[in-house]
Amino acid sequence: MSRADVSRAEVSRAAAPPVPAGRGRGTASGYLALFRNELRLVFRRLRTRVLLGILALLPVLIGVVVKLNTDSPHDGRGPSFIAQTTQNGVFLIFTALAVALPVFLPMTVGVVAGDAVAGESAAGTLRYLLVAPAGRTRLLAAKFTAGLVFCLAGTVVVTLSALAAGAVLFPLGDVTLISGDTIGLVDALPRAALVAAVVALSLSGLVAIGLFVSTLTGSGIAAMAATVGLVITVQILDGFPQLDAIRPFLFPHYWMSFGDLLRAPMYWDNILKDLGLQAAYVAVFGSAAWARFTSRDISA
């Protein structure tokens, strides 16, 4: 064994979770140890921190642009979220999510999910990780769950950054919903948290797709590029009215339905369709990823 292989083995042993031996291999504590290890791997990467930093900066930039636009002769123009933001900083949360969801959030999730398995293979640590009594199924499940946590983390970062920037740049107070009803700030913040949770769950299908793509190649860069490229392609297709027959089945089709939560009463029809669609994608591509990963010959 070469010196490089020895070094890789030592790194993998240091990163491997303390999974109990024997019967403990199938216990919940063993899975939790593996899951915690995956979280450390995801959030300790410099790339992940940079992506979260970009997501945190996005609401600030949007708020500054809206603030400057408010002071210009073009007041009152733009989408309803932006118009509401000038009246109440809470709406910067919804504006930032509306801007981040089609592009920035999916790209960051695509990078993390696409690199989940392929990145380990490219680094030469996947083979050594599987030597530990973890099991391929539990390892894949831990990587998927860690991807979901990253979706939530990215959404929370956007939400908290938007709330802080909105409080600094704009007044805070009662919130006028899209339906015309007014609710207090105390009631608006839990609604914003609900919107963030729905946005995070809306990305679960993409996590499963990225994980499946990641099992098809041994190159992390190729898997990330393919996943991000797929997101862009599908969203372009979703914009063609000629494809109305298939658009409701495309995973990003109902992403913007979170706006229905900004009504009184809240509309749940499209949101439930979105969550059901994401569950279907998780089932299909999660099963495909499991079938591929458990039967794959790991040589690196």
C-alpha cells in the first residue's frame, strides 16, 4: 500500500463515526452516530460555508437595492413582495426567498447533494468508509438526511438574514397580507417560519435527485455540475406553456406556491401538491440511488 493510501485510510478512520459493533450495527444510536458524522463532513467544508455566506449576503443586497429604489423616482414599481417590503421589513423575508428559491437555493443544494457520494469516491475515502460496520443503506440514508438538514440550514440563513436586514432598512409592524388582511408582527413571524419550512421541504426532491446522480459517477465535480445543470434545464422547461401536460410533474413547478401562505385564510392546495410531488421524487430517486449504491462495485 502506498503512502497516499495509508494517509487516506488514516483520514477515513478519523472521520468514521463510532458505530457500535455486533448487534449494535443496526441500532438507532449507530445510525445517529453516522448521521452526526455526515453533518460534520458537510458543514466543516469550506465550500459549504462559502455557499451559506452567499445565501446570507443575498437578502442584504436585495434590501439595499429595494431601499435605494424606494428613494428613487421609480417608487412603487416591481413585484408585490418588493412593494410590500418598502412598507414592512418582514416582507424582505418573502422577497429574499422568492429570489433565492428559483436559483440560489437549488444550486447550493445541488452542489451538496451531488457531492455526497461522488465526492467521497473522488477523494478515495468511500471504500475505507464502507470497511467500517456502517452498511451502505444506512450510509446513504445518513447522507440524504444530512442533505435535508442543509436545505433547512440554507433556508434559515436566508430567513434570518432577511429579517435582520429588513429590521435595519425598513420599518417593522403589522403585516398586510396578499389577501388584504392585516396581522400583527407576533403572528407574522411564525407564518414566516412556516414559509421557510415549506421552502426547505420543497427542495427534498432535489436532494434525492442529486444523491442519485452522485451514485452514478466517481467525480464530485461532474455530479455537482450535472445536478445543477438539471435544475436549470427543468426550470427552463417549466416555463414553456406548450408543455402544460408535463409541467405539473416537474419538481420545481410548485416551488413558488409558498405565497399562498401569505393569505387569510391560507391556501393549502398547491402547497400540498408540491409536498406530495417532492415525496414522489424522494421515493423514486431515493430508491434508484439505493439500488445503484448497494449494487455498485466500490473501487475508490
